[in-house]
Amino acid sequence: MWTQIDAQISQAISHPFESRDRRSVGGGCINQGYQVSDGNLTFFVKLNQADQLEMFTAEALGLKQMAEAQAIRVPKPMCVGVAGNSAYIVLEWLELGRGSSQAWAELGRNLARMHQFQKSTAFGWERDNTIGSTPQKNPWTSSWVDFFTQYRIGYQLELGHQNGGRFRNGDRLLEQIPELLADHTPKPSIVHGDLWSGNAAVTQSGEPVIFDPATYWGDREVDLAMTELFGGFPAEFYRGYDEIFAIDAGYHQRKKLYNLYHILNHFNLFGGGYESQANRMIDQLIL
């Protein structure tokens, strides 16, 4: 397997590469991660089952499209493929350090600049991808309300029911989403899609970076909302963001709805107490 991956890396960099040093590192709860080096160059390799190739292909495309905005650092994808029984993605290796207040403020400013990047006139993406290991549907849709209702909350509720969840007011919430998002007409922004604290960091040189995306064109506020879901980013991040792309006052009413998507997804991935948390959020949201 590693011989095949080395050959693909060699082709990608137009230089012979043979991984003499391979070390297991954190790859999240979905993938296996490895640091591989030939003594000169170092890369990050993520592995999964061979049938997960499309997940890595979508990740590589998402990183490339976020990089197009020329606003925020993301790891450069080198190659994706299948070797033996494993699908893989190879990314540039980034040495991560501890973020200063200035670095977190810059992360906020850079994310705001990425969100200002305008290229799409519709919501969705050119392909489906995944949120964690859950399928994420991204058909092009002219209406943000329709897209978020059907392909975010609606789809997660459908999966939740299939997984044995009981969401007593789920249908009622779906009917009320247009009212909850009334008078909110965002322009499509390229969003990271899974921006919790584990998917953002600062390099040892002090440059902020984001990775492991679930990219699509959506309301920029979905990224802001998720940064608050599991403990929140430092206050400097939000101040930096607001300097470049002012946060709308209505965001604070919408963020619970946007984060419900991720809590439902966590139920579908992990079960447990996420069902009751989702039901509490739904009850708080319905009018």
C-alpha cells in the first residue's frame, strides 16, 4: 500500500519520494492519520476504507475551492486514490503551534474574506460530500430557505428517524423554518461547513489555518454558528471577523437553527444524548 502511495506522491510533486518514516497521528474519529517523511519532505496521509474514495475526492476539491478565495490558509491536497483496501488523501504537512490573540483575530479576518468571495449565484455544490461520515446533499438551489430546510434539517431528520430517533416536533419545525429565516436573504458564500475548534489551528509560524472541510456554497453564518457549538473560539476571532464582514444582528437568533444541523448529525453518527439535545433545541426553535 505505501509503495503505491509513495508513487502517487512522487508523481504529484514531480520528484522521487519514498516514505522511510511513517508515524500514526490523529486523523479524527473517521479516518486514520499518518505523518510520512523521506527525511526531507513530509506529508499528512489520511486513510479509510476503499469505498470512501469519494469522501476524499470531495475533501480535496473543497480545499482547492476555499484556496481559490486567496483569503485563508488551507492544507494543499497533493493526491487522492486507492491503494490496496484503503482510500487515501495526501495533504501538505503543517506544523501546528499555539495560537496567540493576534492569530485568532487574523483567523476571523481571513474567514470573513473567504466568505466575501463571490462566485456562485445558487446554494449547494457541484457534488455531494460528507459531514463527518454522513452523506451531505448539495443540489443547486436558488433559495437558501428551501436548501436549508430540505437538504440540511429535513435530510438529517429523515436519517434520524431511520436510526431510531424520535423528534416529536421535527415536522412542525420544518414548516416554520421559512418564518424563522424570514427577511434573511444571504448571498452564497463558500463555507467550510464543519468549522468547530478541532478543524482550525495556528501554524508554528503564527499563520491561522482551517482543514477537514464539508464545503458548499451557503449562508456564511453556518460557519460562525458552528464555531460557537463546542466551546466557541476566542473572542478575538469574532472581533476580527466583524472588522471585515459585519455580523448581522439577526445572526444570534439564527445560530441555534444552524447548529441543530450538527447536533442531528451527531445523533446520526454517535447516538446517545444527542437525541434529547436535538429535541430541546427543536422545542426552543418552534414558534
